[in-house]
Amino acid sequence: MAESGQPLVVVADVEKHYGDFHALKDVNLTVNKGEVVVVIGPSGSGKSTLCRTINRLETITSGTIAIDGEPLPAEGKALANLRAEVGMVFQSFNLFAHKTILENVTLGPIKVKKMSKADAEREAHTLLKRVGVDQQANKLPAQLSGGQQQRVAIARALAMNPKVMLFDEPTSALDPEMINEVLDVMVELAESGMTMIVVTHEMGFARKAANRVVFMADGRILEEATPEEFFTNPQTDRAKDFLSKLLTH
Ligand SMILES: Nc1ncnc2c1ncn2[C@@H]1O[C@H](COP(=O)(O)OP(=O)(O)O)[C@@H](O)[C@H]1O
Ligand SMILES: [Mg+2]
């Protein structure tokens, strides 16, 4: 297991094609244990593709991706284990609609980690308390607000005890008044030492929690800097243009 500050996610020379479309171009990114990296960039720049390749929801055309020193497995049991090590929270909440909140959080630990129901439920309640939705444990997802559902999605991912958490625009489908309750949970998670890769345009979160900002455009990483450097002094015209549009929303 990597020590704090050592490379945990290493993306090297990655190319990804969807048929003729070149979605990731020579992507190199190292995320150290305990680090929080915010990925930012225009729509279609490859941010989701990058997350999906790290979680092995998409294959890569060439290059390597390693998590904690282990190259991503192609399939089978090793892949299932890898998925357990990489927690993912998507824009849409993706909870199982016909299962209670508690069942949503205990399902993975019981099925994949072979945890006993009692242990899984105890841990689930702890996590649900941590994200502030334990009162809702016996409800169905549709009975919760979007912000509450997204916090459950975070608890569900954490229940697998992942080494790294990926967030793909976790607040962009939320009503504005619910954005902060989700970002607050993410900031708390960052402060707890979780390694995180977060696709978001929430600059407040980036400034508060990110060690680094990565700017992508057209499938490439164009800039990598501290939030302060990136937001106050972007280097490329693409980033300047992107930030000017973001600020004038
Ligand atoms: N499954 C797919 N098949 C073909 N093209 C795709 C697929 N997924 C994404 N793309 C294309 O790849 C590019 C990058 O998409 P994506 O990673 O979703 O960008 P972002 O998350 O930055 O908006 C887009 O042009 C998109 O249309
Ligand atoms: Mg996306």
C-alpha cells in the first residue's frame, strides 16, 4: 500500500480512441496518495473518459494505468477487486431505485467483500451519519432530495473502502441550493486524507480542497498547476478562454 505522498494512480502515455474519434491524447497524470486533483475543461474534452478509463469502465487503446503499483487488469476477478479499490460518484445519482438507502450502501460490502449483513449495516450507518443522511436509511432513493441522494452515493462508494475516489461532475445535476451540502462532504473527505480525482467546475471546491488543477481540452492535458496559479494565471489561450466563460456565468 502506497504511503502518503507516494504515487497511487499513475496514468502514463494513455491514448483512447472511440472508433475514429481520438478522445484521449498522450495523457500523463500521477496522483499521489492523499492528494486531491481537480480536472476541469470544456465539454467534450475527455474528462469523463479519463475517469472511466481509470475505473476500467472503458478500455484504453495504448499506454498504462496503474493503481497502487498494480496495472489495471483486463477482466475477471482482478477487475472486480480493482473496481472495489476505485470508488466512483457520477453526475446522476445511480442509486438502485428499488432498494432502501441502507441496502444501497450494504449491497457491495455484502456481495463483493463478503461482509456479514450485521457488519455491513453497522458500517453503513456510520457512513450515512458521516454524510448526514442516516435518518433516511430506510427510505427509497426517490424519497430523498438530489443532494441527499448524491451524499448516499458517496457513502455507498466509501463503503467499499476504496483507495481512491473519482467524482465526475457530482454536483452538476443538482439544484443550486443542494450543491454546497455535497461539496461540504467532499471537502471533509479531502481533509480526512482520501485520494480524490474530481471533475468539477466548482472553483470554490478547487480552491478549498485541491492540491492541483488539471486543465483538459481536446483530449489533452494542457495545464497542471495549483488552484491559485491556475485560476489567477492560466498559461494557455484555451484555459483563459474557458475561465472567462466560467466566470461570466
Ligand atoms: N462511448 C463513446 N463513443 C464515441 N464517442 C464518445 C463516447 N464517449 C465519449 N465520446 C466522445 O469523446 C469526447 C469526450 O467525451 P467525454 O469524456 O464525455 O468529455 P467530457 O466529460 O470532458 O465532457 C466527446 O467528443 C464525446 O462525444
Ligand atoms: Mg463529462
